Amino acid sequence: IALMAEGVRNLEDGNTSRRRGDNNITYKESSINKFRRTVHSMSSTSLRKKSDLSVVSRVRIGVLRKLLTNLQEVFLGTKLFVLFPAVPLAFVARYCNFGEAWTFTFSLLALTPLAERVSFLTEQIAFYTGPTVGGLLNATCGNATEVIIALFALFQRKIDVVKYSLLGSILSNLLLVLGSSLFCGGIYNLKKSQKYDRKQADVNSLLLLLGLLCHMLPLMLRYTSSTTSLAAIPILPVSRVISLVMLIAYVAYLFFQLKTHRHFFEAHEEEDGSNDGETEVAVIGFWSAFAWLAGMTVVIALLSEFVVGTIEDASSSWGISVSFLTIILLPIVGNAAEHAGAIIFAFKDKLDISLGVSLGSATQISIFVIPLIVVVAWIGGIQMDLDLGLLETGSLALSILVTAFALQDGTSHYMKGLVLMFCYIVVAVCFFFLKTPLKPTNILNLGAQTSVGGASSV
């Protein structure tokens, strides 16, 4: 009995080694932290699949076996592996002059599996860094694709593309992702009432309203200013100071999420039936995951440059406005993996995860990514403010209000999701017919002309 008790204690302390298959790769539980996954990190898990390492394990050369194992885990460990051929096709279309529209299409498709793999690699690193650092990595890297695209558009002085793409990500998460999740979950679970914990939704709604206030103030400042000179309106300095306040609010949100109220945001192991009672461990090493993450980030950066550089030509070729491509099409394709994960968990009656994915991503973009881009532009001498324009800010405000009203009672049915999706369709139709060209880059406050021009025309 004493020996058995000692063995149980050793198992509980993690002083055992786990050997996966016959591939001679040993994982010591004592050296790998049991990473407690957030709802955000669980969204992409539904699109992953276990790799069959039986063939790779027969390779006798250790270095080659490890390389093949990493290749199989990284490229075949996702159900989106069929989209990986779009990556080389994007480069072929770019450098073999297939046309700007083809380059834009292949680049957009290639970003979908790469975004999911970035989430996977980040989670692998999180197994080694501990729950706090791991949660921070997942919280900050969840929208890495949007950040990279926005940075490339920023340094190419395409300020409208930056604003449109980030606004589109918020609208897509609030209306399309959340709406389709509530609708599909409500239809599939028609005979029972779906419920969720309102605590996380309330926190995210408050932060979204804070972000909305920060976007509305520069817009209202423009219309209430008594002067007619663009240079005299202090929108740019006001936006920069507000952006710093928003970044401080995001740091407080991370502390709230990862420390003091972690239970609001955690997805506990028993809630996810996909593990079947097994303790999940890292499938690749720390440095391997770090190297793959760095490589994929470079590829995403190149593809983002292709997307930004060809979006106007694709708009002209297809006869579709740039605002529709950046606000509607780009967020849908770029976040397809995360969106699909949210819908799958809604089917499983796990709305807390679906809400965490949609509201968490929208909150991160609103109070972290957008102010971060403004600060980066400030450092780089680029004049970007928080004024999204009258139509864009109005769409954002109504979307946040509709979403907050839909989530106020802690229960869900398919009608709520249907209404949110109808709202998204209406917004998409509006921007589809909006043929406003991109503004030139050599004036102060590029986002200003829409509002001023609209005011003068009225």
C-alpha cells in the first residue's frame, strides 16, 4: 500500500515520462507545464486532428525523424491542410505575373490555414511557459494576422485600408461569428434552452463600449469644432492620448483575465469532451515550435504585403469597392478557422466558448490593436487618428448595442443569431454599394475628408 501511495504521489507530482508511440520522443511532465486553455485557444482546437506517427517512427535517424514529426504535426495536424497549396500559388501568381486579382485571391486563402497554425504553435509554446505567460501569448497572438496586415497597410500609407480592415474584424466577430454561432447552436439544440455565463460577456461589452466612446469622441470633435481649418482641429493629438489610455485599459483587462478573475475566461478541461479524459501535452519541442512560429510569421508578413499591395487592383478587376473587400471579405477569410471553431462549439452547446471567441477577439481589436496601430503610426511619423468616419462609426455603435442587448439575459435561441446575421448582411450591402475611393496620403488626418466632405455637402 505504501508503494502504491508513493506511485500515486509521483503521478500527481508529474515526475513521470510519457513516450508518444514508438517515435522515441520523451516528454517529461515535470518539465512541461499543464497549460490551462482559454476559450480563445480552444476555438481552433476543433479544427485540429491527431497525426498518425506510425510511419515516421520507423525512421532510424533521430534528427530526420524529429524533422518529419514536426512537418507532419505542423502541416497535417489541421483539417485546413487542403488550403496549404494556396501558399506557393500566391508566390507563383505574384512573381509570374498571373494578375493582381489572382495574387490577392491566393494570398487571402493562404492566410486561413496559417492563422490557425499560429494559434497551434502559440499553444505549443504555452505548454512550456506556464499558465500566466501561456495565457498572455494566446491573448495577444490571437489576432496576429490582423495586426500584420494593418502594419503593412500603415507603412504603405493606406490609412483607410488599416481602418477598414480592423473595423471589419470587429463587425465580423460581433455580428457574423456570434450570430452564426447562436443561430446554428439554437437550431441544433432546438428542444432545449441554451445558457451561458454572463460574466465574461458583461466584461467584454463594457470594454467594447469604452472602445466605441474612444472612436466617437474624435468624430464628434470634428463636427463640433468651430474652426474650418483641418490643421487646427486637434483630432490627431486627442486620438494619440486616447490610444494610450486604451492600451492601459487593455493591460488592466489582461491582469483581470489572467490573474484576479481567471475563472471568468478559462475553459476547463472537463468542459471539452475532445480530450476524452487524457492529459494533453506538447507534441513538438519548445525551440521547434518557436522556429516554426517565426517562419510562419514571415510567410504571413509576405502574404499580407501581397494582399495590401493588390487590393486596389483586385477591386478594379472585380468591380467591388475597396471598403467591401476590407470590411467584409478580408475578415471572413482571414479568421475562417476561428469562426468555424466558434460555430462547432455552439453545436456542442458550449456557448461560453463561442462567446469568448467572438467577443474576446472584438474586444482585443477594439482596445488593443487599433490604439497600438495609432501609437506605432505616431512613432513612425504617420498621421493616423481614431476617426473611422461617420458611416463606419455608426455601424460599429449599432453593432455593439445590438450585440449587448442580445446577450443581456444569459440565454440564447436561434432568433437572436438570425437577427445578428441579418444586421451583418445589411452592413455588408451598404459597404458593397459604397464606391468611395481611397484617399490620398499627403494630407493631414487622412480619415478627415469623409466627415468634412459629408458635412459640407449637407
